[in-house]
Amino acid sequence: MTNNRLDLNEISLFVQVVQAGSFARAARRLGMPSNTLSRRVQKLEQHLGVRLLQRSTRRLRLTGAGRSFHERCAQQVAALAEAASNLSAVSQEPSGNVRVAVPADFFDWFQIKWVREFLNTYRKVRLEFLLSDAMVDLIADGVDVALRAGKPGGSSMVTRQFAVSRGRLVASPRYLAERGAPAVLEELPAHDCLTFLRTSALATWRLEGPQGACEIQVSGRFQADTAQALVKAAVAGLGIALLPDLLIAKDLHEGTLVEVLPAYGRHAVGIAFVYPSQRQLPRAVAAFVDFSWDRLGALGLVEHRA
């Protein structure tokens, strides 16, 4: 280390850059020129005598030293920010960009009118949605909050579970009228089953039933790479599908889909908001999470607060 007197502001700027995922995004949040921010972080690196960030035209990557330094500093910087925030007006209006990573079929069940309602309520917030089924790196991709199923994790992430979705076997009344409903699990292979796209014609469905876990190999003449495409195929009468409650609740309620072999299904999967670990979320991000939580709760999707 070339100088023992470090500028705490430069450490805070470094943490902001890491959390934003880029100098440009951090600069927009902080309201300062990107080149000025870059120079301040370079100055910090010179003080420390070590490179913290590997810079490229596409993204930033933490060096080993940078990752260790960020882990040690991030909570302290967040604590200082929280202390300062507590001194300001509690009613400070949320503002800024919120970058949200969600599955490709997110807007098939999250109503777009809710987005309009949110933006009308928070006039200074701008929403950016990344619609993809691929797992994103929240820091590298500059994501503020993501929606994930299963057990999203990593010790560096905070999760807030809002729903538990079970997979059910469903088909349209039209299909069942034409082909008949399977009476036992062993009859499924004789039916057209709608499965995710794969190289093999056979798919293995892992289910929970009266005797516990079981597997059954199925096949069909329709495959797709999104769950929403399988929902539409099932409604159109193309076969039997194994789909999550979250996507088929409306069709089950309206009768366009009915459950098949209700004693069998896929084990429940938790669905949660995930965001980088920090003691205080930006107000705009917290507002979006709380707003979405309330709207989903109105549909009976919120299981518990975590």
C-alpha cells in the first residue's frame, strides 16, 4: 500500500460501481460523469497498490483482491449510507432506474397494468426488464432484483420468497374427450405428452405420488423451450403437460384446462425475489419489490414473508 490515508468516498464509489455492474450505470445513479468516477476508482487502486477491477468494453470483473476488498467494505458502506438515510426525511421519494431480471414468460402472469400502476405511483422511477430464462449474474449484468425459482442462493444474495408453486398434470377437456383420461400413471406413455425441447424423443417426468417419488418416461409430438408455449399447446388440445400452478391457475379456474391424475405432481418450488446483499436497498428497488408483493398477494400467491 503506497499511502495509508484512504479517501472513504473513493471506497464508497468503488462499492457503488460493483453493485451497479458498470461505471456508466453507477455514474447515472450518482449523478456524476463516468470518466470522473473511473478516475476516482483508479486513484483508490493506486492508494492500495493493487488492481481491483478488470475493465473491458462489455463488462467489469472483480479481481481476487477486488472481490475480497468489496466483501469487507460493502456492509460498512451500506451501514454508513443507512445511518445518513435515517437522518433524512423518511418520505424521500423513490427515484432512478430499476433493472429487473425475470423469466421470459413473466408478463404472461404478471399483469402489465400493474407496471402502469407502479409507474404512475412512482413518477421518478424507470423500469428496465430483462426477459430471459437464462440465469443472470446480478452484479456483472447490473441487475437490481431478479425473480428466481428453486433455491436461489449464494451467501452474497438476499432472497424474499413470495410463492410456492407445485407442478400439476393437466390437459384440455377436448383432448380428454378424444383420447380419454389416464386412470393410472402407467397409462401416461400411451398419451401425447407435451415436454420441454430436448434431443431425445423421450422425457422423464419426476413426480411425487401416494407412494412417494416416482419417475415415468413420456413422449409426444410437440416440444417447446418455454413453459408458456406448453400452456398454449395444452389449452389447444395437443396433449398432457406438467406445468406449474403459477402459469395454469387461470386456465384451471376457467375450465380450459383440467387436472389429470391429481394424486401426482411435481414437488413445490419456491419463487423469490433475489437481490445483492446489502443492508439497505435503493428506495426504488424496495418500492418495486413491495408493490409486486402486494399485487401478487391479492391473487393469493404470497405464501409467507421472509
